[in-house]
Amino acid sequence: MADSTPEEATEPKAAETTEIPAEPTDDIVTTQHTLTVKRKKLAYTAKAGRIVLRKEIVKDGKSEGFKAKAEVFLTSYTLDDADPGSRPVTFAFNGGPGSSSIWLHMGLLGPRRVLSGDVDDLVPPPYGLADNPETLLAHSDLVFIDPVSTGYSRVSGGEETKDFHSFKGDIESVGEVIRLWVSRHQRWLSPKFLAGESYGTLRAAGLAAHLQDRHGLYLNGLLLISSVLDLGTLRFTEGNDLPYSLYVPTYAAIAHYHGLHGERPLDDVLADAEDFAAKDLPWALSRGARLSTQDRAEAVATLASLTGLTESYVDRVNLRIEHVRFFTELLRDRGLVVGRMDGRFTTWEPDGGREHMSDDPSISRVVGAYAAAFNHYVRAELGYASDLPYELINEDTFKAWSYSDFEGRSVSVVDSLSAAMRANPHLKVHVAFGHYDGATAYYAAEHVLAHLQIPEELHENIDTAYYPAGHMMYIHEPTRVQQSKDLAKFVKNASNR
């Protein structure tokens, strides 16, 4: 060992300290705004920021206090000087799982909206923002929730993301956000709604039952946009023939949009496709090797005619057209693929032999506009600043998502929604379908609604709307305007005020 100099020997050592990380706190920023709707000025308060979710720690039957588990980002809009007892509030989120709420927030419901353009008239960078006079804020207060690992929401220090990246964990955490907001803002007597898109509809239906059972919080309505309540209706797995039939009307609609049904009206094409998907195709698929040569030939010819694919292709895939393969195959002779989220979109495919598209144009063509709009808006207008990246769509979260609660069976909330509607016969459900939505096919959603375990009279509580657009149907401007009216009417009628 080297000798120490006298100076080194007499110099005191720095004290060893262990700093305890500061306990996270809510960081909500409040701003005031106005918006003109039908010549009437609406004054409203916006709040943006993260709230801390805490869980009580109990050991050996004794409470050790509450520990921060996650910090969840919210954006809320409340109308000034409104009566909270009669004013509805709508909690909104998107899907994925792994998606932030940016799409419903900036595309349809919020007081400001992104200018993205549509399939034939896309807005070029650097994009822009505009007031949204059709905002649901004119009829309901709004709270947009970014589940953990989306947007600016993150787990707290030392916590694990797996606690939130599951069906059950997600329901419990989003449900706790809703309970906290309702309690802190004294809104237990307000009409309450959930608005979800895609996986967000599965979440919304699960939450309807969870909020009732866990907190006694009963809802007025669910707004289900691009609905999927049973993942078995859209998972093309071996032995599950259901989606191969349920997607045929969507295939037919997309083929019609791209001119493969000539001058036939879309309604006529869809009627034929739905009839075939309900009767002849399920029967043919169920026959397997027992299907006669003649019956098979007739099924192949009909399916090819409806979908716009060749009889040779339909025969080779054994009457089972997987959806991504369809999007890749439909316009192969033109060197194009069509979008999964919205079949109106197309893009060039560099490899004409691919079985799966290299890019979904219905996402890549609009995501830049949404990212630019929100990242500007949240800082410049809502006053919230963070160096964290705003996670629009977190692919890692999607890949890590656990459905262990459904081991050995289909991931479905049919039982949950049915139970919620039976327990709360005043619960209304609005379902919005896009004919060109290749992610959550409209006929598959219809199939699920028809199988809800509710008495006949409760089916009258279900309201449906169909639009000539895709998954994010509000990208289509005429649809956005009409859909906004439809949602406003639903909220007004279901508020019971």
C-alpha cells in the first residue's frame, strides 16, 4: 500500500450520505381560455399535468402509509360558471394498448384540433392547429387520460411497469384516476361518460363494471369509437375461423372504395357481403375437408368477387383471408398496399412479393401532424413543460402487455359490459363504426353487440352510427363534423338532466 502524505492523513473524509428521492407531487398547470361556438363565447379552464397515484402498503396487517406508484398525465377542460350537478363530464382515452389520448383529444373531442388533412389532401409540414367549434366541450367537460407509459405518464421511481401493463392493472389504475378526479372536483352527482377508441373501448367496458363494483360509481354512458370488446373477433389465429368471416364486409368496402365493384352502390355491396359472412362462408369454413368441390368453387368465386381478390388467391389461402395479407394483396398489381387503420389510404410497396406491408400509410401519413400539434400546444397554450418525450404510441408497452387474466380463453369484456348494463339499466352505449376500418372491423363489432348477455329491452340502450371513413374516422372532415353532432346528441340524451 502506498504511504500517505501528512496532508492526506489529516484531511477529513467526506461524510457518506444516502439521499432519499423527493416524493413526487402533482404538477398541474391551470390556464384560462375562450372559444366561440355558434356565435356564443365559451369560457373554460384547462388543466394539464401529472397526478400521483398512490397505493397503501400493508405488512403483517399494519399500514405503512401510502407509496407513490405512478404519475399519470391528464388534460382537463371544464366550462366556467357551470353547475357541476347538471354539467356532464367525459373521460376519454385511446387504445393500443400503448397509445396516448392524443387522437381523440386533438382529432375529435377537444377545443383545439390538429390540421392533418385527409387521404387526398394531406397537410404538409410544419402542420397547424385550429379552434374546434364542434368540440364536445360545448356539451360536456372533458378529461383526457394518458395511461402509464403513454404521453408523459410514467411509473414512479423504483416501481415496475408490469404492474400497469396488463388488462387488470390498466383497469385499476385508470379507474383510480377517474375516482380521484371525480372526488377532488366534487363531481359525484354529475352525469359521467367514458369515451374510448379501439382498445380503449375494451378498457371503457371493463371500467364500467369495475367502477360500479369497486367504488359504486355508476356511469350514464359509454362512447365506443372503433369498437372491439372481444379480441377473438379480430385475431386471425389457427383454429379461430370467426374473424375470417367477420372481416369480409370490411374487405368488400375497401375494394369498393378502390373501384373494384364498378358502379354498384356501397350499400348493395355491403348487404351482399354481410349476408355471405353470416351464412354461406361460416358454413363452408366449418365443413373443412367435407366441403364438396362444387360448394368450394362457389364459395371461392363469391368471396373473390366480394373482396376484389383473384379466385386463385382465395383458393390458395383456403377461403381464409388474413387482414394484413389482404391489405398487401388487394392492389398488388398497382404496386400499392392499402392502410390497415384506414383502407382509403395507399402507399408504394418497394417489395412486390411481400405478404405483409412494410408501412401502414393510414398511420405514417398523419402521425407527424398530431405530434407537432400536441407538442406545441401543450407548452405554448396549456403552459405545461416537460423534457420527457410525449409517447404518442409506445410499441414496447404494446409488446409487453399481459392478458394473464384471460389465460385459456378469449380476451373479452362481453361479460363485464353485460353485467354493468344489467346492474345499471340506465347505462347507454354509443358505438361508432368506420366502414374502411381494417383494424376493428365494423361487422365484428356488430357480432359482439348482438351477443351481449342482456334482456331484449336493454338492447334499446345501444345507439350506433356508421361513417365512410376508417379507424380514426374523424380524419375524414365530413365524418368529423357529423360524428361530433352524434356524440353531442348522445351525451345530452343520456345525461338525464
